[in-house]
Amino acid sequence: MILKKPGVFSAIGVRRVGIFYLNTAWIFPIGLVTSANYLDMRENFERNNSELLNDFHHIITIDDVKHPKPHPQPYNMMMRQLGQQPEQCVVIEDSMPGASAAVAAGANTILINAYQTPPPALAEKLWYHTDHHDNIRNFLQANGL
């Protein structure tokens, strides 16, 4: 596992961990991989008066893939767009299908989900599982990121 490398992030994780922290702490490209279609994703950012959309280097929506999450295709596409190998990437996901996709793509995967426990086969492949977004920043800092 390579810790100090560029990362791929899902929308929910980036928003909750704080994209400002990520962009100022790291000089790595950040991608958004979402199961929403492009228009719904854009409306969600606008509805929340968020300018975070501009901070992503690349965006993959369900409109861009033939095989959506839990298939690894969305994350494989993002890694290619960012020019990164899976072991260089960190994915923060909030859903089981998304975490399954990220793990299948070979990325270091963090799952934030307080309502579901991942099945054992997925749990053993996660880099980290937490029930609260505040724990992610601490975990990343503890691992030198």
C-alpha cells in the first residue's frame, strides 16, 4: 500500500472530510465518481450552494459508464483519467456498492457508513471503515496523508 500518493475521492467523502483540507494539504488530483447522472449531480451541488464542483480535476457520472457501481469500471476510468495506479489512490465511499467498486478496482478504500456493516468479504478488504466523517481526517493524518 502506497500512502503518500494522489487519490480518487467520491463526492460524499470529500464533502464531509473537507475538500479545502484535501486541496491545501495535498497537491494531488481529485476526482468525483458518482452514481448520479450529471444533471442531478450538478443540481445537488447548486442546491447546496456549493462551489466544490470546481475543485475536481475529473468527474465520472453514471452517464459515462456502461457498468455502474458495484462494477469497478467507474473507478478504473477515473484512475486512468487521473493517470494513477490503483495502489496510489484513496477512495472515500458512503455506500456498499461504491465501496465494492473501489475495492474491486484495487484502490485503498475508506467506507463511511453508520447504518450498515459491510459484509465480511468486503470488510476485510477495506482500508478503513468508520461511522462518522470526522474520523476520516484523523485516520488519513495518522497514516501520513
